[in-house]
Amino acid sequence: MGILSSLREALGLSRPLVSQPAPPFSLGPRAVQAIHALPSDRSVHLVLRPDPRGFQLHAVTEASTQAPHPFFEGLRVQVDDTTLRTLSGVILDRDAKGWMVRAPFKMRGTETPNPDSRLYSFDRKLSEGSVVWRKGADALPPLARDLLDASAVVMVMVRDNTLTVEREKGAPWDPIDALVKRSIETHLVHTPPLFHAAPKAAGARGSLEQEIWRVLERTILPGIHADGGDMVLLGVDEGVVQVRLVGACRSCPASELTVTGGIARILKDAFPEEVHEVKAV
């Protein structure tokens, strides 16, 4: 079995992972050794500097100017509380070239009903809600650009702790699996803020749109999310509910059945006087 095949096997292709709170920042064993070996008047100062991907951690060895942070239990490490909180999930260590930063995570790939989409889940949260990018879009964030620069990838969606990829028809999955893993590693090392989605339901609180959205959240959306997709409610006009499917569901062969069968049936039953038809836009 080749390396890429082994990676695919390790992904599990089974139930998605559940997001966990990022562990506190920590020091690897070789980093601890290096700090112990410093002269008594020197400390390691941890500094976060802005970076196109979020922030980049710099470990600077310099003269001690203040007491070590109590989090490190006597090790000569200086850092402010805000930086320490931002570094959750990150490990600082050493190798032959100097300081290095790691951000361990678990990843699992799951097949979806769409043969050209795959859902990857992580034990780390990536976004608040769903954000979708397609090849050729302007102002792509680095994570999306890393993935969409590959010729085989045409769509990327992040939702909470999952990432959905749509491939060119017939493209092999092994290179995409490896690309997703590398891209997430790079993303998490830079401690970026979460992606934030736009609202998915139109209308003011208490409106028909909001009532419809609550029904969809309870009945339809869990299944759509499990299949690597999401949905936006665009509005209701003269009894016609307009929705937009995104992610794996957008190009899934079963999407029409999802709309005309599942969604339409549920909404007509819940709102017999107000809903007469459901259309996918």
C-alpha cells in the first residue's frame, strides 16, 4: 500500500469527528530542553505577529525583562495573557533548524451521496456556520486558495468543524486527501480567527421566513449537513419558498429529490396555508 493509500485508509471514511475545544498552548520536549539550557539572564519571549493567514508565532531569545509567566511553572518564558489564549491548540518545539510550530489535529474523510464531493471532519472548529468558495472567485482566503489552486478542486465549503471538497469529475481522491491535510496543518499553525458565515434565513424575527427556517433546522438540515452540504433560505413569495443548496448538495444527483420531495413535503405539511411550492435557485 502506497503512502497516499495509507493516508486514505487512516482517514477512516466513517462517521464525522466531533469538534473539541483546542487544548492550551504547550511546549514540546526539545523546546523545554532549549529553555533550560539558556543562560540565567535570558528568556524566550513569545510574540504573535500579523500574517496573511492570521498570526505567526515568533519565539525570541532575549534578556529577561520581567518574571516568567506562571503558566510555564518556572520556565523562563515571557508572554502576555492575550497571546497565550490565542495560541490555544499550538505546540512550540525545536528541531535542527531552530524553533518550530505545530498544531496537531484529527481528520476523517466521509463519502457523501454526491460521488464528486467528500466531507472531511476535524476535531478543531474552523467556522461559525457555512462559508463557500468556488474556483475563480475573487479575494479567496489562504485556506481556500491553497485548495482551489489545485486543478482537481472546484469548490470548498467550511462549516463548523467540517470541510467539503468538490472535485473535477473523475479526479482521484488520494492527492486531494493529502492536499486537504497539508492545507489544514498550515491553516491551524497560523492561529487564524474563525470564518463567519452570512445569515442563512431572510426575514425579521417572527416572520414566516423565520418560522420556516426553524422547521428546516429541526428536520432537514441535520441530514444535509451530514452529507457535506448546506442550505440558504432566500425567501417566500406568494406561497413559493426559494432555497439555495450549497456544498456537496449543490451538484448532487439527488438534489432535486431533496427539494421537491423532502423539503417541499415537510414545509407543505407544516404550513399548509402559506407554502404551495419549493424551488431551488
